[in-house]
Amino acid sequence: MKKELNDYCLSLNIEYVGIAPAGPYHELAERWKKRVSQNHITGFEEKDFNRRIDAKLTLENAQSVIVCLFPYFVGSNENANLSKSSFSLDYHVIAKAKLEQIGAFLKQRIPGFEYKAFVDNGPLVDRYLASLAGLGYFGVNAHIITDKYGSYVFIGYIINNYAFAPDKPQDRTCIQCGACIRSCPGCAILGDFDINPLRCRSFITQKKSELTELELEILGKSPLVYGCDICQDVCPHNADVKHTPISEFSENIKSNIEYKELQEISNKEFLRRYKNRAFSWRGKNMLIRNFESIEKNKSR
């Protein structure tokens, strides 16, 4: 069954698929407790601690977790003001559709097969799952790195009730050159394969509440009004990565959005134009705020 799964995923141009156990993940529990004690949490995370470390609390009869990586790199654009992760149509929708295809495929072949699929909105920690499933290894910047596509990958997973044999994690890390630590505009990368997400520029571009002076300063260190690519762009593991083989990520590319356009259109029109884009989920006013904060920082 595992070979059939791998072959079917390849037919969808998903080259990286692996199996993680259903938990509980005791090592992750210790890491998460440490992060909570340091107040290194954003509020975007699953709030139920136990659901983060045990798939059975999401699917009662869970036996394994299928983990898939979705490469998205299509090249760099020096004039971009949106992060590479949002160049295409919304990756949540693209990746989730492929996970649902996989689920339907397995449902036809495994009697009584049950599953739940997630992309970014699930209770488990996707990068930890990708590591457990042997799909990549951790960088100092806490990203998952692959040999072929570097860290430019989205992660999705399928909690299911079939006992696929788990894969083995890779016994390696990034080369720990420190380039990401030195380049991070918020000094968010701690050097121990973890970050303080509250100082991550990508988080700050999506933060709803009023920004502090420090956050405004961090925001002003890049022209991107949504997301941040700096720690990935300077990473030597990303120097010669391949472009994505998944056609949906290389179509409908939009790497820029104009300040004037945002000022002139209504919220309703903004959603009509961009509701199928990842950068739209916080609304146009947040993008306007980021534009103005970045411009203001230039004049200091």
C-alpha cells in the first residue's frame, strides 16, 4: 500500500511523501513547553497543548500521518513586494486539493479508510512531522530543508486510520553557517534551531494589533509588504534549488501589489480581486499599514 501511495503522489508531482507516527510526540512536548515558558508564541498556533502532540485527539482511530511537501520556488524577482510563498494562487487551496485527492485514492483501496487533511490550519506541528517522516532536516532558522528544493516547500499532512510503516528521520542538520542569524531583520533566530516568532518579520507583516516601535523598525528592513524571504534567500542550501514541478505554483504569478491600487479600491473589491491569494487573508488595510510603515522607515 505504501508503494501505491508513493506512486500515486508522484502522478500528482508530489515527490516528497513520508509517514510519521500518530504520536504522542514527547520530544515535541518538551520543546513546546520551553517555547511557552519563554512566551515565544504568536496566537496562530493550536491552543490545545495535547492536540499538538497527539493525532488521536483529532482522529480517534489515527494510526499514522502521511506528510507531503509541496515545492513552490519559481525564481526570484528583485522588484517583488510579496513573499515567494504568496506568488501563486493560495497554496492552502492548492495543497489541500491534492491531499484530498490522495485521501480519495486511499479510500477506494483501503476498506474503512478514514482521514483528515490539513495545510497550515491543523493542530499538529507540520515541520516536526516532516522531520519525523524523513522528508527533510532542520535548519537553524527552524525551516525544513530538502536537498532538491531547499526550504522553499509547503507542508501538508493527512491524519489517517491506516497503519502505514513510519519512515526514519534524517540524522543531519543544516551546515550552521549562521547566515540566517546574521541577516534576520528581527534577530528572531536563536541559534538553537528555534526562533522567537514574535520578532519574525513575516509574523509582524500579518499582526493585527498595533505595532510597537521595534516592530515598525523590523518591518522597515525589507520592501516586502507581506511575509519575509530573507533567512531563506541567504541560506546556502537554497543556492541552486530546482523550480517547482507542480504547475499550479508556477501559474497566475503575482509578485507585486500597488499601494495606489489598495488605496483606491474598497474592501469588497479587494476580496473580489484577491480572495484566492494567500496575502489577502488579513485584508487590505494591513497591507496599506505595512506599505506606509516601510516608507516611513526610509525617511528616518
